[in-house]
Amino acid sequence: MFRLAMTSVLSFAFVGSNGLSELAACPFCAAVSQTFTEEIDSMDAVVIGKLVKLPKKSEAGEEVASRETPKATFQVIQIVKGAKLLLETTTIETIYFGDGQLGKPFLIMGVDPPNIMWSTPLQLTERARKYIPELLALPKEGEARLVFFQKHLEDEDEMLARDAYDEFAKAPYPSIIAMKSKMDHDGLLAWIQDGDIPASRRRLYLTMLGVCGTEKDLPMLEAMLRSEDRKAKAGLDAMIGCYLTLKGAEGMPLVEELFLKNEKAEYADTYAAIMALRFHGSETDVVPKKRILEGLRYMLDRPQLADLVIPDLARWEDWSSMPRLVQLFKEADEKSSWVRVPVINYLRACPDPTAAARIKELERIDPAAVKRANTFFPFGGSAGAKPAES
């Protein structure tokens, strides 16, 4: 079921008009949650308050006459947003279920004035108390914004480290490139080699190293790529992407040897390599597209995984692969039957007049596959396909 779903997603990829040409964020990163900035932007009022009174707890056996949820009281010590709404507000009462220590600072957000509904308070460290107001002074995007958050990557306050990561994960890739001269190269190396760093963050640091790194970093990356330790290869897609960014086309033989030609390579590793090549084929020119296609075509010799690259062959108009794909369709068995729908979509996208004849030929072998391709992916053609460039 998983492979069928994956086939569907990847097959659909070359039907759209935009392909992968516009990456909105760090190419190998996924944000964990809303950033503090996004949350603040969505609120009408934001304050930092000091806990001055906890809700009264009922004694054992005592019946609570009121069904109203007990509220804690917070003294407003700083208005972060909504000063005009809170001119005469000195304390806030809101629902709080924790056992916070009196006098500690909390972040409290509210919506729907004039009777503002306040959120559940979030306790802040002293570092976070300073951090939150600083966010409002930052530019909305660009180098200066990311330089600020770089200081908080792996912050001792995990909440700030997570927020800084999410900011990078959502930043446009060109903005990450623009801060190259301000990147902490040595810090990135240390984090990448730290086995306790989560894979998600390691992907970000590898992406950044691809921007600011040099050929001196290649031995470390090659050793990680060859490692049999899963922990050492965490974030493999970004690692391969970084390696190729620094090595260029000369790095392709190693990637092919380890992940594309190697039938013993784990599925996750092979897929990571394909994702890295897809990134370079769409977003950079450090490896010529023809060289990337040469590497992807090795996957056609692994029928059970060939469906992973067929959409890329169509997207980049590698029509020379048509005979091999027709052969794959004809030879498909129960272990590789999912290759058939992507092959049909490839042929539908192909401008070669013989492609239509091949579809009719294959329809006699498996009419259901052709029907699925037409039903689930009704828009044939490849308006967004990009030709391979030398």
C-alpha cells in the first residue's frame, strides 16, 4: 500500500506545471510547528506576565459549587503587542493548570478584543523573556533575520532552539544562500558530527554547510556516506545534497556506487539519494542535468524501485528512456507492478508520436493500469517538463 501511494504521489509530480522549480523553504527541512513570530502575528494582544496568584485548589471531599474553571492571576510586566488595547490592564486572569512558581514570567496571548480571550500561559526562561520582544524588531525576511536565529540554533533553551530551527525551515532557500558569509562554519561542523543532534536539525546544518563549506569538508562527508552506522548517516538526503554541492559532478560516481547501483542499499538510503538528485536537478546547476539523469537511469535496472525516478525522467524530458520503460512495463510482475502507471504517464507526457502507439500496445497487456493512469492523473502532457541541459 505504501509503495502504491508513493507511486501515485511521484507520478502526479510531472503532471503539474510547476514541478519542483520553486522551493519555498530549506530543501531538506520540515518545520515542527508555528514559529513564535507566526503565533504573535495571528494574535491581537501579547504580553509577558508574572504569576502572582495560583487558582485555589479545593480541599479533599469539598464540593465545588461553581463549575467555572479556576483561573490564575498574572501581573503584566511587558506588553509585546496590542498596547492600545491594554492601556489600563495591569493584571490578567486566565485558565492555568500548572504548578508554576510565583514570580516566574509567562507568555500570554489573546484574541477578539474588547473582551480578550487569553490563551493558556507558557512559562518562559529568562532567555526566552528577552528573546520574545526581540522578534518584533526583526525584518520580515532576509539575511539579517536568519543571522539572528542562527545565534539560537542549539540554544540552551530548547524552546528557542526549536523556534530558530523552524524559522530556517520556513525561510526561502535563496535567503539561506544570501547569508553565506555570516554562517558559523565551525559550529555547523560540530553539530553535524554530534550524534545526539536530531536528524531534522542535522539536515538544516548540512544544507547550510553546502552553502558555506569547502573541499576541506569532503573527507568528513565521504566517511559519513560510507558509514554503516545509521546514526552517522542521519539526514542522508541533505548529506548527499551537501556532498554534491561541494564536489559537483565528480561526486556522482560515489552516490551511484553506494545508493543507485547498489541493490543491497536500503530503500530509505536509495530514496534519500533520489531526493538529493531531484533537488540538484531542480534548484542548482553544480551538477549538469544530463549527468543527474545518467545516475537516475541506473534505477531502471532495479525494477522494484524504478517507479521512484520515472516522473523525473519525464519532467526533464529524457525521452531516450522510452524503450527501456516499455520493457519494464512488459516484464513487470507482482513485485514491480506499480511501475506500470508511471510508465503510462511518462508515455502520455512524451511528445514522440510513437508514444501513443506504445500506450495502445501496453493497454492490451494491462488495460487496468492504463485506466488507473487516465483516472487518477487525467491531465497528460508535461507542461512543466524541463529539458536536460548540458
